[in-house]
Amino acid sequence: MVDRKVILTDVGHSFDRTGEDMLFRHLTMTLLPKHVYALTGPSGSGKSTLLSIIAGWVTPVAGSVERIDCGRVCWVLQNPHGVARRSAIDHVALPFIARGERRRTAETHAMELLEAFGLSSLARKPFRDLSGGEAQRLMLARGVASHAGLLLVDEPTAQLDLNTAATVNEHLHNLSMSGAIVVVATHDPRTRDACTDLIDLRDWQNDEPAHATSIERGGEHHE
Ligand SMILES: Nc1ncnc2c1ncn2[C@@H]1O[C@H](COP(=O)(O)OP(=O)(O)OP(=O)(O)O)[C@@H](O)[C@H]1O
């Protein structure tokens, strides 16, 4: 875990076969644990694409990505998929059971996480009955349960009220402090401000190399 990092070197991507219409280019940075990276940019600028590149699911047309000691990669989608008939608690207990815990202990641990994410009253509800925001928080709880080393989150607070959004942001921070690398694609200024570092894709649309900036709590950011 000490050496966990993702190294992006001169990364660029285009879905255009000619490679002329690059979404971003020359993206060079190292992502580290204990940081929460806000990935911002206008709709269509390539945030989800960059998350897929960081996860290793898309190969960039330019540059390279090295994932060192990242362990389990967990992706929390905006509209996550679960097992329709399985209960919320089952979704979170499963990673504990997979690591050898007895069901009862796993359910106790899962319940603690459901409480932390404001979902304890929904524990026995089947996944198909959860709202979009509830389903997404459930998947974040599952990400924590599965000890993800690299957590990629798409718009975690878009569908949430202020208090729940603040709780989710706090958990993303806690997760990063426990040793995970967390990257959050977001349009929400509150979520951006709750992150430690900013990757604004608008900075990477030109030929000149840019860099990630760190964010001061309270909204201002500096280099
Ligand atoms: N598999 C694909 N093939 C072709 N074009 C794609 C593919 N995936 C995404 N694109 C295009 O690439 C661009 C970037 O898409 P992406 O989903 O990464 O943007 P985004 O910044 O996450 O957008 P939003 O904020 O709206 O979610 C868009 O124009 C999209 O249509």
C-alpha cells in the first residue's frame, strides 16, 4: 500500500479514428492515496473516458498509464447496477463474506456501513426498490466494504440533498485517508470543494502541458 499510485504520462484520447479531435492531451500526473481528485470539465469533455482510462478499461490513443499496487478497482456509476431482488444489506455484506467472515459478522459490518451512508432503514429493501441516489450510496458502501484501492466515482452527489451529499463527501475523504486513491467526476461545486485536488479537463485540451492543482477547503484553489 505504501507504493500505491497511478502514473499518467502524456495521456491523450480521441474516439475519432484520425486522432485529430482529441478530448484531452499531454495529461501527466501521479495519483496518490490520501488524496481525493475532483475531475471536472463541461459535459462531453471526457471525464468518464478518463475514469475508464485510469481504471484500465480503455487504452488511451496517446501516452501511458501505470497502476502500481492499486489492488481492487471499484467503479461507482451514476446509475449503478445491482442484483434486483437482493437486499441492500446483501450487496454490502458480500465482500465481507468473500473475505471469509461468517454471515452474521458480515451483516453487522455491513449494517455499520449502511448506517454511515444513511441507508440503515433500507437494509432489507430489494435493490430494485432503491432510488438512484440510494443505489449509488449503496455502491459506495460496497466500495468501502470491498477495500477498494482505487475508487472511481461518477457524479456521487448529483441526486442528493445537501446533508446526504456532505456525508458522502466525508466518506470519500475517509476512504482516501484509509489508503485508497479516489477520483470523482463531478459537476457539483460542493463535491469539488470537498476534494483535495482538482483535475480540470479544460486545462488539458491544448498543446501545452498543464498540471493538477490542490484545492483549499472553502472553494478557492491554488497551484
Ligand atoms: N465509446 C465511445 N465511442 C465514441 N465516442 C464516445 C465513446 N464514449 C464517449 N464518447 C464521446 O466522447 C466524448 C466524451 O464523453 P464522456 O462521457 O467521457 O464525457 P463526460 O465529460 O463524462 O460527459 P458528462 O459530463 O456529460 O457525463 C463525448 O462526446 C462522447 O459522445
